[in-house]
Amino acid sequence: MLNIIVFFILVFQLVSYILIVKKLKDYFNPVLFTSIFIFIPFCLSTFKLSVYQKIDYSPYVYLILLSSSAIILIHAMLIKPIEERRGNSESSKLDLSLRKNTFLVIFLLNIIYVVSYLMENKMITGLYLPLSSMDEVGDIHLENIPILREINTVLRFVLPLLNFYLYKKTSEKKYLFMLILTIFVPLSRGSRSAIINAILMIAAFNFRKIKLKKAILLAVLCIGILIVAISIGNERRGTYTSKSYAYEIGVSQTFEASNPVHDIFSWYYGYYSLSFYNFNSSLINWEENKVYFNGLANLNGLLTYFFDNYPTQYEFNSRIISVNGAAVVPTAYYYYLIDFGIVGILIFEIIFYGLLFHYYRKSINNQYFRLVYCFLLLQVLNFVFYSSFYSVCLYPILIIVYIFKKVSHKRSRENYNERISISYNDGL
């Protein structure tokens, strides 16, 4: 019975993807990412390929994933392309060049981000580039300094995409330099997910269809990054334990040979599939000792500075049960769970996927909404780690909205003045 549910989850995702590609001709639609980063990892985890998986999945987990996949299928069935109005093509572009100080603003944001990130490195480890001395400083990629953490978290998601957009629009190398710099700054402390997320967000923003040659180049780039990421992870883990806590070892009994394909699959299974197993264990633990934070877990971020006695991260994580010392994350479902229970998970899913597909539909012919869609994708890309939408994604979206409104106001005012001038001259 449970295997049938897994089958339907995969079928729902496949049908959803095909429907959207057929309707909108977009191969980088949301279902590509929900499949790769949420539903396929869960379905793989049900086969218990890791030696760390000892207990069975709760029926609630199957119900949650099946319901989420069904929500996506409903959106895929209902979605329709937006007809572009005649003579309105210019309004679909996020024309940041209308503001003369665009480069200055973007340049200052890049400087603030790089300086803030390096300062945080220095305050944590005494080094600006902790990766160069990982044996001495240990694994610090999750450590942070208040205030600097918020600045870095928001800007590391905003700037790579904005830099890429401006480089694509202007072909100016200064934006390319800032793009490369902002993508790889997190590598200074061994953080890999931020780099992968930035590249995937850029791909989702830039591509609808992709030629075979570009697809191969993108695949080679991703594989190269993954191999480097795995190498860094192995080095990082060796700094805090002499024991083999490697989640990669968990599938070695099934895949004995050590080669790049095995390493990548092991990394994927350990990072993504085992996270759903952690959620299963944590849900079972939560059922024995229930706790409700009524939204505070998902709003955990800047709000902590405005409220006294805000729950600590330790309190939020008090029900997490993880398989080992390396694979400890419980997916975003866990934070939905401790806020409003199992029913709350379904409510969160309905709200989020409603927003995701609403803005995705608007993004097909609109670069501004494509940016918003890509920021919403962060929730999907980070799903196995934590709930990032309300605590992280919301801030870059608000920044983009602010910039867009300023630009739109300036454009409307200029167009209005132009019309007034034409009318006056015609009268003469």
C-alpha cells in the first residue's frame, strides 16, 4: 500500500511537469525543482539505502508528501499562460537602467555584502578566509554573528541574481566580476549550498528552453561543483571527528565501488533523502511530546530582534532526532509541524504553492515576476534544511518590490511628461 503511494507521488510530479512544459514551454518550471529537491529524495529514502535507517516511516509522512504532490498537480492542471497585451512589452522588463545611480547602488550593496561576510569570518575564527586553515579552525560554516548574519543571508540570495541580470542586460564586465565574487564569497568558510542555490536560481531565471550544447555545459558545471563540494564536505567533516559519521558511508553497502557517480549519489542521498528520514524520526518524537510555537518557528529571523523572550533555536530544535552527526537537518516540514501540527503542514503547503505558482505564471513574460519566482524557489532549494520562505526569502522579495516600484514610478512619470510635451507641441 505504501509503495503505491510512492508510485502516485512520482506519477503526480511527472504529469505536472509534462503539463506545464506542454502549456508554457518552460523546462525550468517549478516542478523540475520540487521533483529533484523534495519528492524524488523522499521516494528514494523509503527504500532505506542507508545503514542508518532503522525504523519505518510514519503513515503521516506518506500522507503529507502525497497531499503536497497532489496540490502541485492541481496547480499544473489549472495553470494557463497570460496573454501579453499589445504594445505592453516594455512593461514586462525590469529596466533598472532608467535610474542613473543603478551601478552605484548595486556596487555599494556588493561592497557591504563582501565586507560583512569577511568581517563575520574574522570575528568567528580570526581569519578572513577560514577555508585556508580548516584543520585549525574546524567546521564553522553554520556559525554566525547577529546582525551580520541577517545582512549576509539576505544579500547572498539577492545579489548574484541581480548582478547576473545587469550583466546580461548591459554585457558590462564589472557586473560579471561582481557576479562571480558574490557567488563564491560563501566558499571562504566552506559553505556550498549558497553557491549551488545561486547557480540554480540564475538558471531558472535565464532559461526556459535550453539547447543540447548548453545543457551539457550546465551539467558539466554542476557536476564539477558537486565534486568540489563533496571534497570540501569530506575535509570539513574530518575537522570535528575521527569516526566515520559520513552519511555517504550509509549507502556503501549497496554501492561498494567508490567513483564520482557513487560519490554524487551518496552526497545527494545523504543530504536530501536522509533529511526526510530525520523528519520522520522527529515527527514520531514530536507526537510523544507535542509542542506548538504558533508561527514563531517559521518567522524566526529578523523578528527575533523586535520581540523579547523570543524562543531560541535550541527550543525550536528540541524535538529533532537525526540519524548521525553529519546528517542532522529535518526538512521544512519539521518547522511547519512544531508551529501548527500536522494540519498546519498542509496549510503551509497550500499557501506556499499557491504563491509559487501564482508568481510563476506571471513570470512567463515578465522579468520582474521571474525574479520573484526565483526567490520563492529558495524555499524549494533549501527545503531539506529548514523553512526559509518567511525568515529569509521574504526579505529579498521585499527589496525587489521596492526597487521595482521606484523604477516603475520613475518610468510612469517620464512617460507622462513625454505625453504632456507631445500634446503641447501638437497644440502649437
